[in-house]
Amino acid sequence: MDARLRVRLARKACARCRSQKRRCDRATPECGLCQRLRQACQYEGRVISSPSSTPSSFLDAELPLGMLNPGHIKDAIAKKLTSAPSDIFATYIQSIHPWFPIISQTLQDQLPKSWNEASLDCTLLALCISLLCTSPPPSSGDGTLSGLQSAYLHVKSWIAVIEGLGIASLKIVQARALVTLFEVAHGFYPAAYISIGATVRAADELKFHAYLPPSSSSSTNDESASEEAVLIGCAIRILDRYIIIQSGHRPPLTSSLSKGIHDPNKVPWPTGIENDTRNPLWQLSRIFEASTLLDNIHNALHNPTSEQTFNTEEIGLLVETSCSLRTLLIEEVEDADQIYSGGLALCQTGLLLAYENGTKVQITDAQTLTCQTLATSSLNPILTTITNTVYPFVSGTQAIDFDRLPLFITFLVYKAASIMTERMWMETDSSETLRKLRILRGFLKMVNARWLCGEYYLGLLNEDTAPRILKSIESR
């Protein structure tokens, strides 16, 4: 027998073959029998998973337990990175920074030339950037994990190991936030809800409020750290609010934690962005502002007081403020770029939720009658606006730029489609509703090429759609 082949054979039969008294070919990483049966194969106390099971843990396959130290972990993560530090950061600047900047651009001047010179947290952050910037492959349809899902599970494992060793830093919090954003973008629930809680607590543990606005004598590193603390704190708050909107009646997780960077009234935004509406930092500040109003509307709807008059007036004031912000946001962008405004998407979402709730309010007096009338008359125009915004991209008259497209538009389109689906049950002449519904669903299918949440939302819509209505939607 070839000596090279002999090296690849285990010394003894695997545990399964020994227990069943079968002849084992002792092949590694798994014997032929276990491979055919799609069962875990164990040699001398070492377990190797079959291809059909969950991907093997990197703790078994890549790093022995005795070598769990920062240096070895960093080297193992670096093996997953196929690009140089500067290239990965450039990918982030192109694909994520335009609509959700959480990493300061000054980091570019501090990047190492190679991964050998990089720190552990910088390497982990780069791996999370690569994960988020990777488009999903076409679904195989056989229920197996894709390479993207497998990479996601490995990243989650790395984060757990690193924090289990007691290592914490700003870059690790940023990595957690990017993974949470990945889960939201691809419809991984309840993982996203669990992850945002862990991210909030990791950020709170670092006490971001200890970062003071940089003084004139601050070094570049201090200035970068202060700016990134502001950006990541606001980004976590935005993600928390966005996830809560999809999770129902739960309160935002950041509302119960320490103040400082989590306090929306004490956010020391980086200077130099005033009136520069195309600056990503300006856009993030607008997203933060819109998410605050969205959060207030959500709380007012799901946690009302015992005073109906107060509740109605509070919602009215929030709607009025949201309409004012929407007007400002529309003035700041061109008509063709409205779809790329994350603040506008969140602002529209808050109004849509308020109007939908208002149309269903029980009429008990003149005030509730007025509330329902105004909500009903306002709901139709906003549904039409949302449909008209995405129509050019669905019809093919405009090409969509996924590098600029904020993730927050997807839930807005889903919510509008959900309302349209409900109307299909009640309207006798539903041709116009059907037309709009096709456009909204078509946009979710288009988004699915970059973010799998499109498929997730379509699945939710299909669950609420009668077979005859679904047949009408799919027929042309």
C-alpha cells in the first residue's frame, strides 16, 4: 500500500463500526459507512461531522483546544481572509459605508499592511466585513447550508470564543454589530433579536460614554476612537429599534441600559458634516433621528396610557413631527435618490404604522372619529408613494445600486405589501390593489439577490395570502 495513503487511515475502526461489528475502512475524516449513512464518525474520542450535518466546529477542525490563545485564534481567522486589509476596508467603504457608516474612515490610515501585523480584533472585524459584503448564492433548494451560512456560523463561533476568553474592544463590538446587521439583512430571526441584545450589552460594558469629543490636542487615534464610539453607539440604537419593530410588543433593549452614547440627546456627532447632505455621517444622523420618531410611535401604539385622549394627541404630535422630518428629507435628496435615503424609509415606516393603526381605531367619540378619518385619508397616499418609489426599479427603467440601498427600505415595502394583501380580502374591485401588490412583491424578489430578507418577507406574505389571491398575483 502507498505510504502516503497509509498515513490517512485511522489506527482503529470508528466507534460505530466497532459497536456494529462491521468492517471499517478507517478512512478519514470519516469512514465510508458513516459517510453513506450520513452519521457522525468518531475515532479515538474525536468526532467528525458528516457533510449533511452542521458544519464541523472550527475548534475541532482548525484549532486544538490547547491552543486557544489570541495569537493562534488570529492566525486561524486570518486564513479565512483572501484579501489584504486595505482591500477589505475598501469593500466596506463601497458597499456598507454609504448607507450605514459605523467605522471611521480614519481607520484607513491605521490599517496594517498584512494580517501578520494585524491585531485579533482587527482581523475579526475584517472577517465580519467580508461576510456582510458577500452576496448570497442561488438557493440549492435541498435544505443544505450554503457557503455563506456556513461562514456566518463560523463567525458567530469565533466571536463567542474571543469573548469567552475575556477579550473586549471597540472593534469587537463593531464586529458584533455587523453580524447583527447581517442577520437582519438575511432574515435570520430570532437570531437577530438575540444578537442585538448581546451587542447592546457588549457596548455598554465598554462604557462608550467614557469617550469624550476629541479636543484640539487629541491624537489621530483618540479622534478616531471617539468618532467610532459615537457611530457604533448610534448604529446599535438604530438596529435595536428596527429589530423591535419587527418583533412586536417588546420594548427596545437599549432603553434600559446606561446613558451617555445611548442617550439620543447627548450624541456628540463628528464635526464637518453640517449641511453636507451627501455625507454618510449626515445620513446616519438622519437615520438616527427618524428611528427615534419610529421608536416613539411604536411605543405609543403598543404601550398606551389609560387616557385615550392623551394617547390620541400624542400620536397626532408624533405624526406631525414625522411629516415635518419627511418633508426635510425629501428636500435633501433628488427624486431618483429617495429610495437610497434610510432616514426617509424609517420615517415612512413610522407614518405607515400610525396610519394603519388609526384606520382600525374603535370609534367612541368625535375625537376617535376624526382620528380614523384622517388616518384613512392619509394611508392611501403613502401606499401609493411607496409603490411609485420602487416601481422604476421593478419595471426595469432604472437600475438599482445595491451599494447605496439602505436595508431599511425592505421592511417598509413588506409592510405596505402586507396592508395591500389584507385589502385584497375586502375590496370588490381589486385590480389597482393587485397591480400595486405585484410591484411591491416584485421589489422584494429583486432585493433577494443581495439580501435574503426579501425571501423571508415574501414567505410571510404568502402565509397571509389565500391560494386564489396568490394565483392572481403570480398570473400575468
